[in-house]
Amino acid sequence: MKKIVLFLALAAFVASCGGKKEEKKDGFEVSRTKAEDKKENANEGVPVDLNNKGVGPIKEVTFGDEVDAEMAARGEAQFNAICVACHMVDQRMIGPAMAGVYERRSPEWVMNMILNPDGMLREDPIAKALLKEYNNAIMLNQNLSEDEARDLAEYLRTL
């Protein structure tokens, strides 16, 4: 009986001491970081500029004191239909997170980027920096009207 107990104890000891060997597999590796780290790094190299109005048809946007709920609802529908392919509200994706966009960009800049992404990417220094930051993923022109872009701008205020 002592031999069996001694044998089991020895087997348990050997099993617990044996380290796991990691096998290196060919292929790619995904590195995940916390969302907070991503937010901190999201705008490295891209300046915050609330005075830049961008390049395009919008020269001035005036927001009311309160969010226009009807406009924001139309803007949310537009966002969910076309923008979510590249943008999330609070995380980086193909494009920047949209939450707090007006803490980084002027309303005019945002609307000009929506309406005139080609011109912005050619001429605007912030748009160029964002293009570089997001691996040259260009923002496509969705051919929205100024009213539709204004609805989107109003929705972005709610984020």
C-alpha cells in the first residue's frame, strides 16, 4: 500500500513540475490591447484643431443650445446605414471613433469631410494626417446633400 501511495505522490509531483511547451505555429498573430490604450493612441500624430474649417462648401455651422432630436434621428439613421461600415461610436475601426468628434474637430470640418472627402484628403493637413494614421483607408464620398450632412452632424453631437 505504501508503494502505491508513494508512486501516486511521485507521479503527481512529476506531472505538476512538467512545464507546458508552447508550440510556435506558422501564420499571423493578433495582438489585442485594451480600449483605453487604443483611445490614447488613436490620435497620435494627428493634431486637435478646432479652428480648421476644412476644404469644401461649408463655411459656417451654428449649433443650437439643444440638440434637434428630429435632425439627430435622421442623422442616426444615415450613420447606421452608411457610416458603420468604417466607423464605430466609441472605438477605432477602419476610421476614427466618432464619440467626442467635436472635441477634436470643428463642425465645419466634420461636414466638409462628409461632403468633400476627396478634396479634404488632397488639401487639408488634418485629413492627410488621418489618412496616414488609418493606413491610407480613404473615406468614400457618399454623395450626401448638405441637409443630410447637417443631420449627421447633429447626430454626432449626441455621442
